[in-house]
Amino acid sequence: MSAGVPSDIESLVAAELDEPVDPRIAAMGGAIAAEYGEASRAVLFYGSCLRSAEIEGQMLDFYLIVSDYRAAYGKRWLAAATRLIPPNVFPFAHDGLAAKYAVLSEADFHALCGPEASTVSVWARFAQPARLVWCRDAAARGAAIRAIARAPATLLALTPERGEGDALDPWRRGFALTYGAELRAERGGRSDSIVDFDPTRYRRFAEALGAVPREAGLERKWRKLRRTGKLLTLARLAKASLTFSGGIDYLVWKINRHAGTAIELRPWQRRFPILGAITLLPRLLARGVVR
């Protein structure tokens, strides 16, 4: 059992990670791991495609956990870029399916699932269901379970209490707070839909976690998370333009899909994706498309 995390929650996480997935998703996870050889430790599948089970014509979401960035990238600038602003994100295609995967070291993954993280991006995602579609060995599996078990506890610890209420209320409020701490294109109510998709799961996790002590100074903490999170979103977007071919096209596709817009890119925005994203952002913010 990890310090501060009940053994029951680790058992729930382990069982959830082991639930079966479409064989093509498992095969894609193995193919992603193969790209990094011995540095690969675990591959996790998560996100809206996991919830909906729709994978055809979608962009699947994976995290690749590696032993360390030097082992994954050698001396290339990518290792320094990931250490500076984790994670790096790359596109991937396999067996007719499209995906993107983020790369984190085991140490960073563990830290970013906890309340000490300076951004919500990792623990907010892994407080939700995930599947372990590939792992190196039992030690790598155990490390993934211990890291992910921190995420739901972190969400509840950072969600201010509001007296008595439904067991699902803290989850809904917690996810709503995380959406406000990143530049997101999803429509209002998206955070509620995460919980409503499988309320039994969140009730079960709440019971296993018990009374989670709230962090002190939450108002100040969330101001910092919102400020840092939105700046890091921009920094990751700029970095993705160097690691993700067609990254700005993916960004616009995702905004159009989630926000119901019909944004079209100009040719110069594709030629200069960093500048294109920077010039696009103020208009999206002004229209309330990205919050």
C-alpha cells in the first residue's frame, strides 16, 4: 500500500486496469511500447473513447510510461523537453486506428498523480477509468497501480467541502474545477457527464477512499493551478507543434468536435503552427469556445 492511499483503492484501481479492451487497442499499446524498447514500462489507455467504446474514426488516447527520458530518447533534445515541460505528445497509427500518446517517466507519473503536482493534467485524467494495455513486468504494473491510486484521492483532497450532499457531488465539483484549470474546448456540463457515465464506479471509489482530508488553503491553491495550468497548456501546444506533425489540425478538429464550431485553418497557420495557434487563441477565448 502506498503512503496515504488505502489498500482498498489500490485493489479497485488494479481490477479496473485489468479489465479487457478491444484487441486492436491492446495491439496498438504494444506497438507504442515497441517504439521505445527497454525504456518502456507501461502503456495506459484512457479518455472519452474508453468510456464510449467508439474507436473507429476517433483519436485514441494513451500514456506511455518509461523508465526515464534519457533511456527513452538518448541524448536528443526530446529528453530535455520532456523534463522541462512534461509530457511530450506524439501521433500514432496502427491497424487502421489513429491515436496520440503522451510520454512520462515513472517518477514524473507518480508525482503528477499527487497533490504536489503543479498542474491538474495528469491526476484529473487518471481519477477517471483507465486500462493497462501493456506492461513490462510485475514491478511496472505495481508502480502504475500505486501512481494511479493517488489520482482519485488527490481530486477529492483538492475539492472544497460543501457540507452534506450526494456522494457523487464532490466528484462532479472536482472535475469541474479541473476543467477550469486548463484551456479546454469541451462544452459546459462535460465534467458532470464523466461522473454520470458510470456513477456506480465513483460511489465505489468514494467508499474505498473514505473521509479524505482536504488540503489547506484550497482557494489559493486553485488560483495557482488555474494560472499555471493555462500557461502550461500554451507551452505544451507550442512544443507539440515540434513533436506532433499536424498538431494544429488536431487542435482545431478537437475544438470543432467538442464545441460544435466550424473553425477552418488558413494555409499560413499550418506553415507556422506556433504562430497560428497563438493568433487563433484570442478569438477562441473571446467567443467563449476555449475556457
